[in-house]
Amino acid sequence: MSEQPVASEREHNIPEAVVQKPGRISVVWIIPLVAAAIGGWLSYKAFSERGPAITIALKTAEGLEAGKTKVRYKDLEMGLVESIELTDDLGGVVVTVRMVQGSQRFLKSKTRFWVVRAQISAGQVSGLGTLFSGAYIGMDPVVEGKSGRQYIGLERPPIITARDPGRHFILHSGKLGSLDIGTPVSFRQMPVGQVVARDLDPSGEFFTITVFVNAPHDARVTKNTRFWNTSGIDVVIDAEGVRVNTESLVSVLLGGIAFETSGLMPGEAWEEGYEFDLYPDKRSTTASIYNIKQRYLMYFHESVRGLASGSPVEFRGIKIGQVIDVSLEFDPQAVDFRIPIVVEVEPERITIIGGDPTDIVDRLPSLVDRGLRARMKTASFLTGQLAVDLDIYPDVVPVPVYFDGDYPELPTLPTPLGEITNSLMRLVGRLEEVPIEDMGREITQSLVALRKTLERAELLTEQLSTELTPSVVAAAREAEQTLASAGRLVGDDSVVNRELKQLLVEMVAAARSVRLMADQIEQHPESLLRGKEEEQ
């Protein structure tokens, strides 16, 4: 009973907790709130100042790295690669790039992007700085046109940027040769531009080559301008011989295109994108252009080695066309081969007095009646090239002109060389008919008989020498004595010699008297009638 009051007193003395509500924010919360505000402001600032995002499709991501690879223009940072992903067809990669604020006005549909790497090619060396700094994406901005956000990256850096002054021109060529992007374009052997694109036409018949000519040389391209291919060494072997032409050492190694403007009135410069023909060489640019072309068919029955497409067709040594096609045919009825040749004649090369060049087709039958024929001749002894030669041969047999086929058929004659060959063949045939073996046997028999005759003659000579030698010696002695007697008769001290000298003296005196008499008669012809006058 005594312990219960003590417990009550203890419970009565326990203090009670007093709960108080704060009246303001604690100072501890100020620091996180300020940090959150700063972070939010920085996030808003970064988001508001973030540039647009674009995508660039590339063949490969070689040298690119997300978060590190940058987009540069003139060494100025224009963006940063955020991510790199494969395309759905696994044929390339898609690079997402975050551009800097303010680059929106440069992101047009014609803006170009490409990866800058170290490249060494035949035409140029570029991107060597990336060996130390790493690859980056180059940019060629354009400020005109529609906005764009998706681009296809170039496989190589562009040769010409959008700000390079000059103009593009389109060239068409049947052959590409060694022309490539970056091939120089020269004017009078001075580089003034480059090839920026090349492609095969959808028709597959020719190539389309885009060249860029820098200002102010682009103003030299007018309606009278001719472009030609200067790739490598131009070796031409034709009827005129062998010619070697080259523009420069660069064109020999890398190829090239040259152009010149001819004429006293070159005209105004052509606009951007004008199309020209690309000639195979400079000589072709100076050749006259003829619009009227007429084709004819000829048949030859002899070898045409040295005749090919492009061989000249001449009339009395003047070129009037060229050979288009040479083929071979077999005639089952005649059991013989023949060679059809299609030639293309340009009538405008012939001046028709008082008429039109096309009139020559109407006059063709009359010309053939007069002896117009075609035959082959050697155009170059150096190369062995042949040419088709047309001329008038009045003595040939008249033949008609056939117009049944695709082209009018002109009659032909064998070449002089062919005629000589045929004559030699006939001669060889006749020689083969000669009985050479029988003649050989007869000649052998004749030689044997001749040898026997010579042996008999030798024996006879020996006999004559033995029997006639004493008689010949005696005759020689008698002849010697006769000559000695004749010498004494006509010698210097002989009587005959003295008498001959006296006779010569008298003949000289008589000749002097005759001369004096002739002078006297010439001076006094009357003396023949009167005689010599006596002196008084």
C-alpha cells in the first residue's frame, strides 16, 4: 500500500512535449531551390538555343563517331554528330547531326554534305589534316531555295562550291576516254576549269559530261566555241600518215578537255547549262560540217585489206565522203564471195554550177553512162590504208545503176594492183603448163653433145698445132722480110719519099696561084673578057 503514492508522484512529474508549427521556410531549402532554378534556366537556354537536327545518308560511317565528329565550314563548327544508325536495307548509314543555332538559313535543299578524309588520287590530294584531327563532315551551304532537313551525302568532296564564280556547261561525247571528275579544262593550254560530273545517258548512246569554267573565262564560251578531248597522246594513223598530238603533260597523265572560240565575231557568251558536242581531237573541230549526206553501195571482188570504216572516199584526189561499212557476202548462185561497201558522200563538198548539191542523185545514171566508176587505191604507202576513188573512165562498158536496194549501187573496177596480180597469176599459170622437165632433159642431152664436140675440137687443135707450126713460122718470116722492104721503099731517104715531098711543094705553089687568080677575078671580073691589061 505504501508504494502506490510514490508511483503516482513520478507519473505526475513527467514533462509533456509541446508541438509548434513553423511559420516560414527553413534556410536549408534555399540552396537546392536556387540550384534547381539555375538548372532549369540553363536547360531552357540550351533548348532554346539548340539548332535544328538534320539527317545525312552516307555509304559508310568510316571515321565518324557520335558525340565527337563535327560539321565544319571553313574550319568553323556548324554542328555535331548525335547518332549514327544503319539504314533499313543495310545499304548505308544515317547520321543525325545537331546544327548550331542560326544555321537554319543555310539548310536549303541544294546544300551539300560530305565526309572529309585524307584522299590521294591522280588528280588531287585533299584532307591531309584529318590524319591528326580525325574525319569531319564538310558543308557547302546555299542561301537560296527551299529549306531541307534530309540530305544525301556526296561520295567525294565537290570540285566546285556554290560560291565559286563561273558557269556549268554540258558536253556530249560518244567515248569517255580517261575523263574523270577533276579532269582539267584548259583554254590555250591554261587551266580555266574542271570536270565536275560525268554520266552515261539513259539511252546508252553517249556520255554526258558536266564542266565548270571559272570566271572570267566562262565569257569566252560562245556559239562558235568548240570543245575537244585532249586525253593522253593522240596518235592518228590515216591516209595522211602518222600524226602525234598532245596538249600538255597533265593531259597525257590525267586526261583533259580544251576549248577555243573561232571566228572574228565570237558572239555573246552562252548561258548556264548550254550543251556542246565534245570532239575527239582538235583536228575534228576545224572540219567543215555538212548536213546533206547520201549513201551508196559498191561491190568488190578483191582483197580490201587496209580499207575500214572511216576510210576516205575521193574523186580525183579530193575527199567527198567516207566509208561507212565493210562486210563480206557469199553468193550461192555464183558460188563466189563479194565484199559490199557502203560509202557516205557529202554532196555539199561539190559545187554544182547553176544547181543544187542534191541534183547529183538525179544525174547519177548519166554520170555512170559516161563512165563513172569506183575503184580502190592506196591512200598511204606508209600505213597501207586504202581509199575509194571515183573517176570517169570513158572506155568502159556501159552498165545501169540499180536502185532496188536500200542504197543506189555504183559499178566498180578492179584496182591496178589487182590487175597486175591477175596478170601475174595468168603468167604463172602459163608457166606451169610449160614442160620444164622435158626441156631440162633436152638441155642436159645438148650439154653432153656440146661437151663431146669441145673434146673433138681440142684434139683437132692439137693436130693443127703440130702440123701447121713450121708453115706458120716460115710465113711469118716472109712477112717480116716484106715489111722491111716496104719500109725501105717509103723511108725518109727513099726516092719515093723525096718525089712525094717535091710533089707537095708544087701543089702548094699551084694552090697559091689559083688563090691569086680568084682574088684578081673577084676584084676585076671584066678581065675574063678583056684579058690582062698591059702596063703603059
